[in-house]
Amino acid sequence: GIPRDEIDLIFDRFYRGEKSRVRNQEEYPGVGLGLAIVKGLVEAHNASIDVNSIPGKGTTFILNFPKIPK
């Protein structure tokens, strides 16, 4: 899971956590754009994204999209 003090930062462009979750940083370095892109796409669709995280256990992301009227 993501440490509580990092939750507010994970959607910032180029943010990478103190302890990266990838085992091999040389092979998979990342640049910290993934969640920023996801948040931008979600908000462009008038939706929201919620994070539930328990350090040492795991993290769940919940995407909430508005219902399309019939």
C-alpha cells in the first residue's frame, strides 16, 4: 500500500513515491506520469477517482463515472 503521507501527492505529475513499488528500477524506471494521466482522463469525463490504501497490504483505486441519462 501507499504510505498515508503520500496519498495527496500520487496524482501530481512526475511524483514518484519514496519507496518505488517496482523491484527493478533500472529496467522499469518510470517517470511518475501514470496516475496524473488517469486523473486527467477521469476528470475530463466528469468522474472521480478515490484511493483506499493500507500500507503493507495494498491499494485500491475506485473510478466513479456519472450515469448517462436515457
